[in-house]
Amino acid sequence: MKKRNIFIYCILALMVIAAFAACSSTRTRESTGEYVDDSVITTKVKSLLAADNFLKSFEISVETYKGVVQLSGFVNSREAVNKAGQIAQGVNGVRSVKNNLIIK
């Protein structure tokens, strides 16, 4: 019975270690917490762009990976490109902005 309990504790310990390893980040993969943080950043940037009267008429895609926001889509002026970049940069948690907006 004692050996069985030790075996069960070892298996449980290995399962806990495996769970922590599965949630950790690597260079090419986000951790669960980073994914949630990036989702929040993306949502905030999208809502701020949609709330802006000048930018709401443009279709601007927003993607976030490890705090780096990428803006893509088409706008009609350099002013729109700059304003979208400034809005994205102003969101808490944004490390940098890759502004790939194209002027039509």
C-alpha cells in the first residue's frame, strides 16, 4: 500500500510539472497569460480605432503577439496612418507597433 501511494504521488507530481511546462512560453509560442494579455491589447486597440471618428470608416486589422501590435489594412492618407499608430502605441501593455497600413 505504501509503494502504491508513493507511485501515485510521483505520477501526480509529473502531471503538475507537465502542466506548468505546457503553459510556459518559448521564442515561437506564447504562454497562456501572454495570449490573454495580447487578446486584451488587441481588443482595446480595435475599440479605440472604432471610436475614433476619423479612423472608424477604415478597415484596419489589429494583431498582437507578445505585446507587439501589427496594424494592417488600407487608409486614404498619411495622417490616418500616423493617427492609428499613435492610438495603438497609447494602449497600456504595448511594447511596439508595426504599422503596415497602406495608403490607397
